[in-house]
Amino acid sequence: DAKTTQPPSMDCAEGRAANLPCNHSTISGNEYVYWYRQIHSQGPQYIIHGLKNNETNEMASLIITEDRKSSTLILPHATLRDTAVYYCIVRPVSNSGYALNFGKGTSLLVTP
Amino acid sequence: NAGVTQTPKFRVLKTGQSMTLLCAQDMNHEYMYWYRQDPGMGLRLIHYSVGEGTTAKGEVPDGYNVSRLKKQNFLLGLESAAPSQTSVYFCASGRNNYGYTFGSGTRLTVV
């Protein structure tokens, strides 16, 4: 399984874009990049995933570099409710029930 | 559409007691998982199931048993609770190429 590396913590001002990086230099061609977040004491929440193209949904954008060795999750207008731990996870495309390995993630603090 | 429902939400057990945590999903997902999360730590996989009638061990399976007799339910059992099993337990369900859905957790204290 490809390993991911994320900064332990980041700050962002409310209303600004939050850019959370993730390094996955050993990712293989058949592995997705997934992002989840966990707001204090709640269950993790799926945000977005991608294979090699950039993706956008109502929550965030995912930018994957051309060589696929790193990615950035973008929250375009961070709010205080976006304060959470964000997890970048690599998962095989054909997973047959692959269990997610959460690691330590990035603790994002959005400040007023 | 309730998603993933965990019961109970809170429980206090005495050492040596047994209990079963229930996870129910209404999304017809094939895969189901049990994780535990200790204070200040990440989620660790206990057991998982890739289909009705099948289960497998995760990273920290000792002291737990599971059963998946129906596709929509995944049960986690503690046969003889120990203080080390004090934790928050999360259940998740999913299917290929989609994000997994998590329940809101069961907070278990063993005294």
C-alpha cells in the first residue's frame, strides 16, 4: 500500500482558502487518492476522491499532480466548521473491501 | 435514508461483562468495518466484512468477535470487557470506488 505524508497541523483564516497538501510518492497507477475529515468526536466524513484528474464537488477541490506523487485538498472558503482533522488515504481501485488506513492526518484550525 | 446507525451511543461496562455493539446500514453496501479510536489517536481497524457471512481480522482484533449474518448488520462483541477496551467505536460501510460512510460512534467505558 502506498504511504501518505501530511503536515501534522495547519492554520487558516476564516473566509480564505485552505490548501492541505499530501505526499504519496509511492502511489501506483491503480490507486485512488481519498480525502476524509473528522470533526471533533464525530465519525469521519468522506470529502472527495480522484485517480489522476482534478476533481471538484460541493465540499472541496482535489488537485493531483501530473506524476500523481502528491495532491492538494482545497477548501475554497474555509469556515469555523471546517476545523477538523483531514486524512489523505490511498486506496486501490479494485479493492474488494479494502479497509482504509487513516494515519495521523492534518489538524486544520480555522480562526476568526 | 438513515445511512449508518450505531447502537448504543454510550455504555458503561464493568470489567468482565459482555456486550454487543450493533451497526446497521440501509445503503445495500457490501463492505462493513469496525474501528476503534482512543483519545488523541487515529482510527484502528478491529474487524471487517466484505460480504454477508464473511468476516476478517484487522489491526487490533484481540478481545473482539464479529458476525455478519445479514448484509445490513455488522455486530461487534466483547466477550469479557477490559479497561483497555475503553474507547470510541466507529462502524463504516462502503462499496467499490465510492467513499465510505461512518456512523456517529459508540462511546464505551469499562470500569
